[in-house]
Amino acid sequence: MSRIEFRNVCKRYAPDLPLTIHNASLSIEQGEFCVFVGPSGCGKSTLLRMVAGLEDISTGDLYIGDQRVNELPPAQRGVAMVFQSYALYPHMTVAENMAFGLRVLGADKAAIERKVKEAAAILQLTPLLDRLPKALSGGQRQRVAIGRAIVKNPKVFLFDEPLSNLDAALRVQTRLEIARLHRDMGSASMIYVTHDQVEAMTLAHKIVLLHTGELIGARGSVAQVGTPMDLYHRPASVFVAEFIGSPRMNLLDAVLVRAEADHAVLALAGQQLRADVDARHLPAGAAVRLGVRPEHLPLADHPPAQAGVLDGPLQHIERLGDASLLYVQAGGALLTVRVDGSALQPSGARVRTLLLPEHLHLFDSDGLACRRTAPLPH
């Protein structure tokens, strides 16, 4: 059983320093691929190192399976860690690097050889077993580091930004290999740390997004836990909405006119519009922020009923090939609008976008989201 549970875990490096981790409570189920993501300094690597036993826990409890492991030595936790740097021994071959940990533990020579061959086959390293690290590419070296973890047959794999030293093409390739490895390994749990939300969205079963800075104290370190699509379509706060998604969500200042059970009416840019959210806990006249993803701002000349309209000059256009990003000054903000790549609007042209009720998000003055009543987009 490799379920991992953090119970009100805190980390403070010195009495006169602020908390690095504050009241982190979350669980990672057996066989789950969980990604810790967040801005630099939010404590995602600290959480990972707590699981490995490389960081002490100031307060709270950490369980792996049914065992509390706060004081358990790293070698007894059944975990294997892949670091950002490959940390390979330059004088050892690929096979020797992969076998080193088992040899230190005194494993049987025949068992070591069998496990190395099995891991090499999984990672497509068999033809490279006799090479030294200097004869390998960056992606191959990272696979050797992963192979060194596989041979230990751990209950939990820990990855600490393993792709950050690779170029863009190798990152994509190695990301696919890690996803395949998780499928092949079956019941082993994986925790993966990254600051790249694309890696988080494409790899994770579960994302743990961590706060940083002044947001930590009041709300704890964990901003939101959920599937990638939950965080994308139902962000719990402005922080989540702005962090998850590229380009980030557009945010506009608005005023709540009234709130019904299944929708709210807002005043924005001299008009009233509907958002499919439950804002009944807010008083009429409350200042709110309206959020909408760039791909949910369609262009149209004839708006349907209940749709809002924003109109403004095109400031800039970025052509990405399959899509174009229009930057439009409207509604008191510079909006990012994602459209088809064939868009031909000239700079300075007037652009008219629609605000559709089912695609709008609403956040209160504390930055917390109102519950959406519209179903998740397909």
C-alpha cells in the first residue's frame, strides 16, 4: 500500500523565519500520478523532500500507507527519487550506475543484473548499458537516472523537476516516457515537482497547486487540489485562475447587481450581463472580479440574448500558427482573445467579443471563487 497522506504539515527552517509550508493537508492514492506545482519558493520541493525523508517536519504528520514516517530513515520508506541533476558517476557505465544503489544495499548479483536489464528494457536503454555517461545525450542521462530508481522497485517514485535541464524537444519526449513509465509500473505512486504548468496539466491525475508569499499565512500552503480540468475550469481563487492556463485568464472589475440560485447579474462597462454562478453569499453592490478564458471570448456581430459584449481597439496580434492571440483594450483591461490562426484583423481595428454566461467565473473581494452552476465544457 503506497497511499501518502500529509496531515497539517508545517515547515519552518528557523524560529525567526516565516513558515515555508503551512498546514498542508492532502492525500495521494496508490497508483496516482500527483504533480506539485507552483511559483518559485512555494515549497513544492520541500514537500517532496519530506516524503523522501530529506527534510524534517516541524509539525504535523506524514503517512506512507498506514505507517507514520516522520522519523523513519529515507532507506526504510520504500521511495526512490529522481533529481533535477542526473547525478551519475562519470567513471561508471550505464549498467553500473543503475546497479549502484542495489550493490550498496548488498543485493544478490544475479538479482541486480536481472533488475537492471528489466529497467533498461522499459526505458529503451539496452543498447547503451556499456556506455559511460559522457557518451549519452541529456535525455539518455535522465533515463539512466530514472532507471536507477526503477531497479529499487519502490512503492513511491519522486521526481524533482527532472526535465528542467533538457531542451524543449527532449522535454516533450521525456515527458511522454515518464507518462508511459507510470502506466507500465502499475501500482506505484508518483509525485512530480515542476514549476511548468504545461507539465502539470499533461502528466497529472491530481494537481496540488501551492501558494507563495503573503497568501500562505491565512489560507495554508495548498491553494487547490484536483484534476487538471477541475483546476482549469473551476479555479478556487484568482491565484489558481491566473496560474493555471496559458495565456492566463482575463480578469475584469465588475459590480454585483443581484444574485439568484443559478446565476448572477453583473454591471460591467455600462451594461448588465449574466454569469452562471451562485453569488448569493455576496451583497448587492459588492465589488467582484469577472474571469473569462481567452478561448471563451468569441468574436461576433450579433450577440445572443443574455450575452455581454466588449468592444475595443486591437493593440497587438501574436500569430502562433494554429491560433492567434488578439490583445484588445476593452472593459477597462487589456484582454487576451484566442481565435483561429487565420484571423486577419489589422492593428487598431475594432474588435467585438462576447461574454457568454456559461463561460464566466466570478471572484469576491478576497479573490475566492463563487461556485459555477454551468456544467464543465466538453
